[in-house]
Amino acid sequence: MKKLSGHHYAILGAGRSGLGAARLARRLGAEVVVFDDGDPASLQKAVKSFESEGISLKIGLDEARHACGEIRFSMVVISPGLDAGWPLPKIFTDGGVPLIGEMEFAWRELRHIPVVAITGTNGKTTTTELLERIFEGCGKRTIACGNYGLALSEVALSEEPYDVLTLEVSSFQLETIVDFHPQVALWLNFAADHLDRYPDEDTYFVAKRHIFDNMTADDVAIVRKGERLGDLVPKVVTFSTDEGADSDFQLKGTDVWLNGEVIASVNDFPLKERHNIENQMSALAAGLSMGLEVPAMLDALNGYAAARHRCELVRIVNGRRYINDSKATNLHALETCLRSQDEPVVLIIGGKEKGLDYSPLAGLLHAKVAGLVLIGEIADKLFDQFSSLVPCRKAVSVPESVQVATEMAALDQDIVFSPGTSSFDMFSSYVERGNVFCDAVMRLTESPIPTPPKTKP
């Protein structure tokens, strides 16, 4: 008899995580109904997809209320994009139905596999990719999943015999954990973000810090030196590229040191930027915690290239480099991108209003930015804030912002697209936003090089 036979499960969210959770719950024997309170017109494709698998998808709060009155649900599984305090989940929890997140639900079927979990405001996906490459290159079967790649429910459905799970975790997933227990947890950094979801920075911090809740003294926490996390139960290994940082992993010149011994050179790393050196340090630390050796890990990293939309050089046109950093969905990522620029640039920023405080950018804009192009919901706010500090212009679209930035830039001056906030006011994702930027850059034409006048002999 299947473990969930006789139980009714409500799955909230009709996206990838919701579909995975619905499939997994049904595989385990539960009767499943999926609920979503999004726009019915935009969910018609999802309705057909669920119906093709024999899964009922109910749309709207009234449908959820009606179902709660008709069905005695044993559990409600929430997708990470939904807040447990929003009206749809509260219909179930106010009715006494226990709630867990999709990641927690799936992990309970995978707890026999060691987990390396990666969180942080920025760098999660790059570090997840690095670790996946390291594990695979060193003979450990793994998969990048969670907030990146496959939803954890999809991994559970696959029943593949993985040696370790490389799991990117967001604050949204960590909000609802109960027993989730990684053997190694990476805390890359922390900065204000998602203040459209959280009432304040402290609440966001508390959500992310849940990653350590169930760890024991036999586990390992890999933490950027200087992060204020309080006392942690697991063994702590620190890393930093800051000069003079008293961390376990240190950068001195071009050498990477571990506890007083040189273990690598920056030249051994595929990614040379300072923030990516830290990501690679943390990945090496995780590998060492799982019994791997540094030379083998460096060999595995050979040839790795960061995914698109992260400080990606799109094209050089008329001596100007056009850089796509669409994945910069918060201020910390924007600041990191700007600090990596050697000369002042023309910067394109803006997007969704997330309630962030942009005033700390002033010093960096003054030092690193020659011109500012503003887009999206927050364009007017940023214009009022920064137009007295740096030349500013507004654009109504990303393609127009490319044209405006090109007009503002001097010859050989780089143009950087690093929005500093999310894309959902104009796009479905940072990927779509970055692709639109790249397309606009590819449509630019080279100016003809003037022919010097002939001189008489």
C-alpha cells in the first residue's frame, strides 16, 4: 500500500514546482487537487497540461473555498513563489490544514541522499553550477536542483541513485522548512532584497538563516567571513577575498590559501572576478567537506564558463563594450558588477519597484558611472534621486535604453545593463529581459571608420 493512500493533498501553484509536487503526491498514493489564484486566461495552458495527466487544477479563491468545504485535506503543499500569508494558502491553513513547502515535501523522499545546499543573496546559481561540475568531474553523481534546474519534486520522481544533491535554496523555499537537513550549507553573502515580499530586511534574513536550523555538529557550514549569523551548531569554514581577512580560505595576491597553506592560484580558476573567486573558494570548501581533493576539483572546473546574463560581454561596437548583467535583480548584484568596472560606464538600471533603498548607491555611481539610463516602474524615483549626481535619461523600453545609452556614451566607453531589481514589471524573467537587451545590441550597426584625407606628395 502506498504511503499516502487515502489522503487528499492540496498543491498550491500551477508552475513547475506545483506540477512536480502534484506528480509526486499522486505517485505516493494521494488524491491531488492543484490550486492557483492567477489570471485564468494566462493559466489555460497549465490547465490543459494538468488535465492531460488527469490532475485537477482549480483557479481562483472561490474554487479553493468550495474545495475546502467539500474535501478533508491532509496536507497543503505550497510552491516557493507563494507566501504562506497570502489569501490562497490561508484558506487552507485557517481551516486547520497543515502546510509544508514543495522543497520540504520532496526532501522527505530524498533524505537518504546527502545534500549540499547553497544560499545567499547573490552567487547561488554560479556556485551551484560550479559544485555540480566538481562533483561530476570527481566521480560523484549529482544534479543541480531546487531553486535552479529541476524542482526537488522532479528529482524525487526520477528515483535516480545520486551520491549527493547540489541544491540551490532561496529564502522563499526556506520559509517553510520543518525537518530539511543539509549535510553542508553554503552561505555566500547577504544583502537587502525581496522587500516586496518581506516587511523588512530582518524578516528576509531570518528566512534565509533557516538553512542552518536542523544541522548538527557533524555537519559543515561554509560562510563568507564577516557575515553576522550568530552562533552556529555545525562546524564553520570561512572564506573571503578581502585583504587581511582572518578566514580559512584567503586570497593573497593571486594565491588562494587554506589555513596557512597555498592550495591554488587564481590562474587555476576559470572565473577571475573577485566575487567569483569567492564563489569558487566556497565550492572548493564544500568539495573538501565531502572528501574531495583540490587538484581533482580544479581539473573538474577547467573549461567552466558562467551562464548567460551575468556580466556577459555581448558585443563590441565602435569600441564600446556592451555588457549584459540582467541577472542583477538586487542592489548587491548591481554593486558587485559596478565594482568590477575599471573605468566609468554608462549604466542602464531599473525595473520593478521592490521597496529597496537605493541611496547607498550614490558613492558608487559617482565613482563608476558617467551616465545613467533609467527604465521600468522605478525610473521616475531614480531620476529624482540621482539626476543631480550624474547625467540621467529615461527610456520606455530596453531597446530604447540601448539607443539612449549609446548616444550618451563616449567613444570606447562601456555600456552596462545591470538593472538592480527584478524584471516582473516588464518581463517574465531576467532571462527574457537579458535576451531583449542582447537582441537590441546585436541590431546596432558599426559606424564607418573615417578615411584619412590624402596629403599631397
